[in-house]
Amino acid sequence: MVRRDYGLTEKLRAKPILGFSDTETVKLDFDNTNFSTVKYWANRAMKWFRLGGFIILKSSQDCYHVVFNRPVSWSQNLRVIAWVTLQAHNQGLLKWLQMQCIKRSSTLRVSPKGDKASPRIVFRCGKEGQQIANFIEFRQLIKQIIRKLKEKA
């Protein structure tokens, strides 16, 4: 009898990618976009939709994540993401929006991914007491777990 693993051993060795996923936090994922453009659209969305504040995280070269502070309904969340996507004419953000609609929640990476480090906060604006605080708390928990796992290895 011949045993075939169909590449399963490689998949088992792959490290999982952990992220923050929910329906109440407005999040944006800008790929191949410069910082000033990301900051501009984050600021416009925050003011237009009264989102209270935002943080920008850099995930890799010209790739940024934005997390807004005020909790919203899922339909309002999609409305904000779609508004920014259409106004900015950003194809990467459009693909990300489509994926979030399929999953029915929005997710941003928190852990390292391959050779990319965990996203780091590079800019803060406005209040951070609600959804941003939840995101940062979850992010710190994931980082602590990863550190402990590395120490054991």
C-alpha cells in the first residue's frame, strides 16, 4: 500500500496566522499604498462617519492597517469600508472588502506572517478608549502567547 500525503506534512509545519476579527470595529487594509494616502483616507472616514479616532499599523513596505475607535453595526461597518474603497479607487481595498463580506466579519493580521513581522503602530489620532483599546489588548495577548511559545521551542 502506497501512502500519499498530498503535501499535508508541509501544511502541518506551516505556522498559523492570527488576526483580530469582529463585526463592530471598522478596519481597513491598504496594500501598496503610501502612508500619506492612508492617513488622508483614515482622517476623512473618521470625520465623515464620526468614528472618534484611529490608529495606523504598518504591516510591511507600503502596506498599512487602520483601526477605528467607535463601535458600529455590521451594516454601518460595510458602509464605511465601501465608502473609502469607492472614494479612494483602491483595488487592493476592494478585494479585501469582498473577502470580509464573504466571511461576514472583518479581520486584520496581528501575528507575524512568513518573513513579515507583526504589524506595528505608526500613527495615532483621536480617542482610543473603545474598539482601539480592545484591538490593542487582543494584540498584546497574541504577542505574549507567541513569545511564550518561542521560549519553549
